[in-house]
Amino acid sequence: MTKSRITRRGALKASLMTATLAGTASFFGPWRHNRVWAQGKKPIKIGLTCDASGQYGNSGQDDMRGMRMAIDEFNAKGGVLGRKIEWITTDTETNPATGTRVAERLIAQEQCGFLIGAVHSGVANAITQVANKYGTIYMNTNSSAPSEAGVNCSRIKFVWDGNGTNFSKAAVANAVQKIGKKWLLLTNDYVWGHTTAAATKAEVEKAGGQIVDNLLVPQNTRDFTAYLLKVQQIKPDVIAMAIGGDDIKALRQQIAELKLEDKAAWINNQQDWPDIWGVPETLFGVFGTNWYHKLALPGVPEFVKRWQAAFPQSPIPVPGNVSYNGYMATRELLRVIEQTGTTNNIAIIKALEGRKMTALDRMQTYDAYIDPVTHQVQQTIYLARRNPKPADKTDLFEIISAAPPAQVIDTASLTACKLKPYADVPTFEL
């Protein structure tokens, strides 16, 4: 293997503030640290790239909670390889340009050997480009554009959420047969929306349905009147949405105000828990997720209790899929460092590729694995709807199906992804 030496500039400046996390705002910047130093040993530094404001601000903050919980659990046991874990973070602002700057500083100046985070797929791809230069392993926690494990895949990046194709495969064929063949797409106008809409279109047509229109919605749209008028004019059997963050909150409210919930079948490709909690009364239709805090599976109640004990001031009282993905990605990275006995990036990459994870360990219905070709976690994909008989105020979902990985695998990404050889990845050890 050809090794490339990476020069990393600078030391941590004394003027940078330390902070402990509580609630939400104190998670972020500028440039927050937990600053834990093991006796006689340098810490392992991890950069947390969180979309803490902007369209996915609520999700980015919840992502951080999951990462923080995993790091705190390892630090409580003495860290990894006898070294404590130091995290450093700031807000990407759900902006790719900011994501680029954040990633560059975390790696080149703060000397982080690993990056974790992001909800917005454009931000995730921007972080990936920076990480590629240095060989820095990047755990993409919650960006679900099919392109993240397809054309934008990378040897250094691992994708932890289900993607738009996975969710489309879980929902579309059955809906075409049981609901109708006339479909309208309502799509956020950026990479996640585009690639998810393309995946949905392919599945609809394969099942014998037809896409009658694809309405592109700019990010940060708050008035959906024009789009909903077109919905009323077209009268589709099914409206398939790829709308996220604060946009979906506003859209659901307006659909409810116009009493359009029952005018067609609504399918939201994926619904993040932080986007539900703020306005649960507008929840309708069918949507996808990869985890739910009320799953009747071993380990789930215990995980929820640990999370609540860690974040008693959280504005969201229970962990959702976003926090779950942040936790799982971080925990698995730290486990692999521990098991390989090294911080060498190539050794860790090889150990992650093809890694098998049991259903019991991941608190899902089926076993999962990290695809060695695309670096995406292949896992259980759930479909849900609003729970008509909630057990408590947090019990908003009714899980209606659970699809195993083999049923929903993104085969297009398997051919689109081209990982570069290990010898072309800059090599380092912290």
C-alpha cells in the first residue's frame, strides 16, 4: 500500500470555549468541545458535522444527541484503546458551502481523524469531498439521497440511514396495485428530492403505474398554495412526497387546512421524528422510517430510558430515527476502532466493509450489514401511519410493515458506486 503523509496544521487554541451539552442550543458553536484528556494519552478526536439550523435544524440537533450519547457511554468506560474520545462540533447551517468549511477546519486545524453527521444530502456530499482529500473516515448518519451510496459514494464514507430507493421499494408496488396507477410527485428541489423522485418513478413504472407530473418545491417553501391547487386539478390516485425538514411541517399543516388528506393517498418517502413532534395533529398518510421508539423489540425500552436520562431537557421527549442513526453510526465506529486495536484509517475502513450487525444489537426486526460495494447500511425498512390508538402522547406511529434488507436493496447504487482503490486513499494513524 502506498502511504501518503498528511500535514495537519495548528493546535487547538486556548481561546476556544469548552461546553457541556444540555437541551439544544448549547450543543453548538462556535466550535464546541467536550475536552476530555486521558491521563498521559492524547484523546481520539472526532468532528461532529451537524445541520443544527436551517431546514433540518431540529433533525440536526437530534442527530447530535445520538452521537453524544454513544461517545459518553464509551468515555464512561474509559474510552477506546485507553484513550478518551474528544468531540468538536459546530453548525453546518444545512448549507453545503458551510459544510465544506466546517469539514476542512475539523480535519486540517482541529486534527479530527473521523467525521460524523449531516442530514442534508448536499451538505453530506460537500463533507465527503473534503474528507476524500485527507482519507478521513466519514460516517454519514442521516442523509438519505440514493446518490450518497451511488454516484457520490466514497471509500471513506459510510451511509447509515435507509435511502429513497429503499423506502420506495417498501411502499410503491403495493400502493400501485391496491390504490391506483395515477401518481403525482411532490419533490424538494435538491439532490435528495431529485434522486428519491427518480427512484419512486422507476418503482411506479415497474409496477404498472404512471407519473402524471413532478412538482419541484424549492427548499424553505412555506406557502404551498400553488402546488396544492395543481393537486386538486390533476386528481391523482397517489401523491408521493419527498419533502423534508421544516418544509414538510408547513406542507402538512396546509393540506390539513384545505382538508385534502382524504382526496388522494399520500405517501411521504421518509418521515423524520423531529419533523413529526412539532405538529403531530397534522400527521397523515403512509411514510417510511428505519426505527421507532415503541418497537416491541428487545433493548428498545432500555435504550429510550438511557437516552431520556442523558437529555432530560430535550424539547423532544423520546429518541427518534435521526437520534438512533447518530447513535448507531458513532457506536459502531468506536467498536471497530476498539476491535481492530488501531486508529489506522485503512484498517478501520476494511473492518467496516461488509460488517454484520444483528437485529438484536440494532433493535430492528432483521439483521443488518454494511454493503462492501456501496458502504450503505442495509437494514430493516418500516412503513408507518398515524396511530389511531396511541398508548401515550409520544406514541404517534403505527408500524404497518417491516421489510428485510434483501427486499428493498438499492440495486442501482451497486452499479453506480465506484470506490477508489485503498492505495489511492491517504493513510494515517492518530
